Amino acid sequence: NQLVPIDYVQENEIKPENLQLLPTEMLHAVVRAIPRVGQELQKQNALAKLENAKFLVANIPFDKLAKAKDGEGVRGLVLKNNKIAEHAIFKQADMNAVLADLRKGQALSNAMAIAAEAVGMYYMAEIDDKLSEINLNISKIEDFQDSELKSKISSIISRAKHISTFSSETMQNDGERYRDLSTLSDLEGKAIQVLDQVNIMLTKIFEKQVLLDFLTYEQQTKEVNILLNYQIALLKVLEEISRLNYVLSKGEKSVPKAYSQFEAQLERSKNLSLGLKNWHGKHIKEYQIDLEHGRYRKVGLIDEVVANVKGIFNDDWRYEKITNSHVKLIAIQSKEIKQTSSPIKGIYADDIKLAIKDSQVYLLTD
């Protein structure tokens, strides 16, 4: 237990926003994985300190653990001044004894396991919230022509949420975890297929060489808006799938590998936004669209002659009004995609702190 320093910390020394509550059953798991926590909790003076608004904090130096030379266990190193001060070897616990006390499927046999489970639960809850938000935004898209796209995206989100919702079961059971990783790979492929479909539909619109009459241009701008909303939603879904991939891997996958597909699709979508920007530029130039004043120059021989005559007395006669909604769409679509990649940090390469108070276990974040 020298690998897991344990200390008491005053409640006012911890910011409330840095305490992430974990499921109540985590206390038993922590005690099993880190016996010294149980020993401290049993001491009268420890209990008194906890009642006196103090947290019992276990600091699990996840990044200091390396494979033991004999290959049979995990060697833990405690470093001081970048030199090895202490070490110990942890080997697999007696599975029969552990399974008798812990939930089915997965035994938390050491501090590394409990740390990975705690971190996984926290980030999967965060991902679940993000997926719910994306799904809500999808439901608000008014698409009367192609509800199939919306249905496909909602189905992908629903299946991904099923994985993120049951984080406790998944993080404790390697069989479940690997099945979910396989499912995520499938969902990632499906999301990319739908994104390809959306991007092809977008490309067909802005790659046309013939300039559209203004009313058709206005209608297609609305269609582009729907497709862009789908594109943005799919990119966000792919990003959350990437996060899930990394979290569920428990560090077996690198961050770049987990995010590789998302990064590639984001770059491709950004390149498409340049084509869309040029498409709008051609029509803005042709119709002399004035976004600031919400108008465009009248076209057609008769309209232009009448407009020029009347325009001598009032310049407004030379222009037609554009609706505010159309002006906003043109302005938004003429810009490049702002979405950037923000890969999750290497959470399995940092020290992990668990705080315990009143039989509740918290993940202590920065």
C-alpha cells in the first residue's frame, strides 16, 4: 500500500466543482482494491476526522506503474527527485475470493483497476450528457424531405448512449468492455457512412457550374443549412465515439489512434466548407448581394431598366429585399467550419485521486 499515499484533507481545501461523485457501491470496491483505505476507515480517530469535515484522499500514481520484470504482476514505483525510492509488486488476486465479494464479471484486483473504473465512470457520464445534447439538437432540425438521415443519426446516438449510460457494468467487466469497443467500431463506421452521404449531397449543390436564379439559390441555401446541421451533429457524434473508444480502452489505445477517424472526417468536412464558401461568393457577386442592408440587385432586362429609371430618384428601387433568415444563412454558410478537435487528455497517464467522506467516493479532478 506504499504505492497509494493516503491523507486527510480539510473540506475547505477542495473546490466543490472538483469533486465528481461516483456510484455508492464504489466504496466497497475501493476498500477491496486498496485495503489500507478500509483500515483507516475502521480507526476511531479516522472516523472522527471524517465527521469533522475532512476527506480521506487516496492518491493512485497511475503513471508510475510499469510491468514487473518477472512478467507475473505489476511493479509499482514511488519516485523522489526522479529516482526510485520504493517499489512493490502486485499480482493477480485470488479470483474466486474477489468474485464472491464484487459484482459479477470483473474483479478489481488492485489500485490500477479501481482507478481506471473511477475515471471511466466519470468521463462516460460526461460523454452521455454530450450525446443527449446532440440528440436534442437533431430532433430540432426541420427536415421534411429526408427524414431518413435524421433517423440514421438518431439510431447511432441511441446505441452509443446505451454504452455510455451503463458505465459501471462496462468498466468492471472486460467481456462487456471489449464487446462495447467492437460495437463502437461499428457505430463509427456507420456514422462515417452517413457523413459521406451528407457531404456528397452538399457537394452536388455547390459544384454546379451554372448560376441559379435567385429564388432557387434561396431555396438551396435552406437545404444546405439542413445538411450542415447534420454534418455538424455527425462530427460531434464521431468525437464522442472517439472519447468513448479511448475511455473504454483503459489506456490500451493511444489518444491519436482513438481520434484518428474523427480527425480525418473533420479535415475533409473543413475542405468542403471552402467549396461552399466559393459557391456563395459566385452568387453574391452575380446578384450584388448586400448582406449589411439585406438586399440584392434586380436582374432581368425589364426589371433592370425600370429599376435604373426609378433608381435616379431613389436608389432602393434598384434592389429587392432579402429576408433576415436568408441573410443569416448566407453569412453563416460563407464561413469555414469552426469546429476543432479537442482530444481528451491522456487520463490514464496521470495520478488519480479518490476522495472518501460519509461513505461516498469521489473522483478528485483538477
